[in-house]
Amino acid sequence: MASTTPTDLTPPPTGPALDGGKSTGRLGDKIFIGLSRGSGILVLLIMASIAAFLTYRAVLGISKDEGNFLTTFDWNPAGDPPVFGIAVLLFGTVVSSIIAMVIAVPIAVGIALFISHYAPRRLAAPLAYVVDLLAAVPSIIYGIWGALFLVPYLEGLNLWLDQFFAWTYVFEKTEVGVARSLFTVGILLAIMILPIVTSVSREVFLQVPRMNEEAALALGATRWEVIRMSVLPFGRSGVISASMLGLGRALGETMAVATVLSPSFLISLHLLNPGGGTFAQNIAAKFDEADQLGRDALIASGLVLFILTLLVNGAARLIIARRKEYSGANA
Amino acid sequence: MSHAVVSGPKAAPPSPGPRRSLNSRSLPRWAPLGFAAVSVLLGVGISLAAGWESRVQWGLVSALLFVLVSYVVTSAVENRRQATDRLATSLVWVCFILAVIPLLSLIWVTVSRGVKALDGYFLTHSMAGVPGFEAGGGVYHAIVGTLEQVGLATLVSVPVGLLTAVYLVEYGKGALAKAVTFFVDVMTGIPSIVAGLFLLSIMLMFDLQPSGLMGALALAILMIPVVVRSTEEMLKLVPNELREASLALGVPKWRTIVKVVIPTALGGITTGVMLAIARIAGETAPIMLLVFGTQLINANPFDGAQSSLPFYIWEQYRVGSEASYDRAWAAALVLIAFVMILNLVARGIARWKAPQTGR
């Protein structure tokens, strides 16, 4: 480390004061190191203070909660006594994100394979760009597109699912109403997390050692066999962490869910029925009418969301850290 | 070539007839197009016959038929392995088309519905005195708000992000650098509403009033990790020879970084910053919590409520009348155009300024 610093190249000092900081260069270096390290520490401080502030307000809020914060099926902090709980929100958040994952991950892997192995070489880069554009669309626009365009279009699909798959229980539609359901939210979230899952998977697939693929081809494997035998095993951990990054996005999505879902404080596995709620959606919907305690209660639910996304993202990063090159941050 | 004779019958047992050893039967190159045409025709036919209204169903049926038809035909004409290969190929194509459809539909809907209310008046007037249910009014106050909030967020996050990236690439070693790297990664995943709640709790604590600045700070929290990541990657692309040459001339390290490393990577850094701006410009949740929104023009981001484009869309959507939907779509069109132009310009800069040593 020391051998690369420029100060070693200056004439050797006569005294023992090796790092005395006499020249302006050294002083400048010190200031600059201080500034850049300071910003690094600032990032850590921001994370720490997010956790601290949210926890503080959340404790204030939960201490006034007359119901059980974890199991109450209601959100009424303005009531007398104030009662609110996150059970419905946790359920809705997890279920809608799982639906999104189930839809998005296979499709995203397919798109990633398409771009890395199937598309004509000259088309691959523009196609990758088109998928990245999906990520550039603001979530509120997904929201109004979902609410005003997708929901009416999904009506038919819902009827069809109900008609033929009602026996699965989850696709049984027991309530009449437009498709402002957790299932629709899941589809919309799937579209929104496609780009990040795709781009991280694509990066991983492109890093498969060329030799492995060529060896498989030389043995007479078809393209699919090459992918199954050399690409997918190599890319598995990358795909897993890409999916978890996508999951992190889906968990915290606010506006798209808030515009599409018609919320209710019920837990139902009939996914096609309108109703349910997610953490972020509930915050967006209840904020306007919230008083001091209401805000603290919403902050408490936000803290749970924060911890949830922190765990998911941290796990994804730990998996991906084994292969440093793949960072999804630019997706 | 002899192995083809041996494996031929084994791989394709249903064709007992005499097989040519050199060229087993194969489909022509245009076969996938043919399959696609046939299955779309069949899909539309079946859907019409069944009386389905939703185009989504039509598409699904056609896609399913495409996969089936190509698998069956290929396994009949060629062999099982080829058929599986074809199946994978068609599935992969279907995946890609499935992803492009929503993008095209979203852009089409936004443009076609957005142009209705979008005109010069819309861009230059606020909503002052306009009842939500009636037509009229505009988006000027929201554009002012968005530009100021995003500008402030950029002013805060670019120096912090840049310096953090410099620390990680040029100085960072040991536990602190590892921790910063990890938490920057985790920070990219913070939901925007949580960033908003964080500043809300600060506001509650110190009894601050909502203002554009508060929203900008929340946006900065979302922007910093993106700037750090992209800058870091660009700095890593700067060849070490440049640093060594500068250091060998006796230039202090900090001047090397400021005068050599950063200018070399400037194109990429600019791209990263612009992409980050494009991302935060569409954030609604923090604005909703921290800036509150107003119908009036407030050009001072440090005092009083402001509006912003995404918040305006949300507001107009909630009013729920035909006129307000028109306004929402028009504002969406403005926002999407802003974001897309930023994206295109950023990627243009990236291509134009790409380091020659790049991957």
C-alpha cells in the first residue's frame, strides 16, 4: 500500500518525520482522504440513522397501540382506543411479491438467455436496451397504466381462471368486482421487476466460460443442451440473487400498488377477489388522514418493510458477493 | 460420420423407414415463422369461436399454440433432441415478446391519451383556481417543483456519491471499505417510501414544515447509492498506467485523482448521474410524504408545499373524473418524455465517451 503512494517518490526526508505532512501535496492528500472517507462514513451514518429514527418513532407509535401490532386485522390509529396491526399488510406484501416472482423470474431468465444466446448478435444490444427502458418508466405511470388499462383487460383472464381453475381455491373468485386484486398487483409488479432480474441474469450468463460452451457444442449438443449443461449451472447463484433483488423491489413498490389495489383489511387466499393491502400501499393511502399517532403507526409499519427489504437485499448481496463483478445497481 | 448411422434410428424410433445417414431430415430455416403464422391464425380462430373478448387471452392462446405446434412438428420431422431445442428456442422467444408487449402498450397508451390535454396552455399554467372535475389548468407548477427538487437532490448526492466512489476505488481497504460497499449495495434496495418515512420522522422530531428541500433530501438518499455504484465502475475502468504516470511525475495523489482519474472517467460518471436523475425524477412516494403538493406555483423549494410531476399525476388520478384523467395522462407523457430523453442522452454520452480500454 505504502509503495504506491506518491510521497514515497519525493526525496527521502532527513529526519524521522516520515509522514510529517510538511508539503502542500501531503496536506492536500490528507484533506482529500478525509473528505472521501468522510462521505463513505456518511453513507453508513445515513443507514444507521434511518434505522434509529424509524425505530424511535415506531416505538412511540406501537406503545400507544391497544391491539396487537403483529396480529390485529385493522388499521385505526385515530380510533378510541387506537388499534392497528400489520398482519394483513404483511400477508398482502409477501403474497403479491411472490406472485410477481413466480411470473417474472422464468420470463426474465428466458429474456436473459434470449439476449445472451439466442438473439441475432447485432440485435442483442438494442434489445437489452429496450428491456432496460422498462426500468426507466416511473412507477406512478405503471400505476395509472395498470389501473386504467390493465385492470379492464384482465377482467377476461380472471373470469377464465375462475371458470377453469376455481378448484385450486386461489383462483376462485367469490366476490364480484373489478380486478383490483392482489393477483393483478402481482402481474404489474412482475412487469416492473423484469428489467432488474433480466439484466443481472444476463450479466451472469455472459460470463460463462466460452470454453465450456464450445466443449459442449463440440460434443454435438444442441443449443438448449449447451444452455442446460453449461450456462444454467454456472449462472444459478446469479439468477437466485437477481431474483432476490427483484423481490426487494417488489416488496417496497408503492405507487403502482396504491393505484391498482382496492384495499381492505382482510386476509383471503382468493387472490382474484379485490382487497388486501401492502405496507407501502397502506402508507400511501392512509397518510393524508393520519394525525400524529397515525403517522407514527405508519412509520412503524415502514420499519417492518425496511427490515424486510434489508434482509432480502442483504441476502442477495451476500450471495452475489462471491462473484464480485455482478452488481445490479445499474439495472 | 458412421455414428450418425448408429444413432439415427435410436434417436428417432418412430421413423422406421430408410434414413439417409448423412443428412437426417430437417425443417427449413423459415419454419419458426411458419409455426408463428399458423398458431396466430389458429389462436385468433379459436378465440373468436369461443367468443373471448380479451386480447390478452388471444395472445396467450396463440403463444401456447406456437410452442405446441413447433414441438410436435419438429419431433415428428426431426427428433426428440431437436424438438426440445426448438421448444426452448420458442419459449425464449415467447418470453421476450411477453416482455416487450407491456412496454409498447404502456408507451402507446400514454402517448395516445396524453396528447389529448397536452398543449402550450397545459405546460405554462398551474392548477390555481381550477376545480379538479373540470377541464383546464396545467402542469407548470409541477414541472417547476420537479426540476427544483431533482436539482437539489443532485447537488447533495453527486458530491457525496463521487467522493464515496473515489474512497472505495482509490483509498478503500479494510473493514470500513467493505462495510461501505455492502451498505451502498443494500441502500440501492431501500424502498422510496422508507426514505420518505425517514425524513418524515426527522420532520416530526424537529417540528419542521413540509418543503421541497425535504423531498429533495429523500430523493438524495435514493440517488447516492446509484451515483456511487456507477462512478465506482467508471473509475475502475481508468487504466492504472495513467495513475502511475502521474504519480511518477511527483504529482500528489489527490491531484492525480482530480486532474487525471476523474476527467478520464467523466463521460461515464455523467452518464451515471443522468441515469440516477432519470430514476428519481419519477419518484412519487417521498414527495407525497414530505412536500405535500399544492395547486399553486411555489418556486421556493425551501419554504412551503410544492408539487411535482409524479405527485401531480397521482393527485389527478385520485380526483377520478374524465378531465383529470386526461391531465394525468398528459403529465405522464411529459414525465416519460423527460425520463426517456435523459436516458437516451445519457447512453449517447456513454457510447460517445466510452473509454477505449472498456470491456
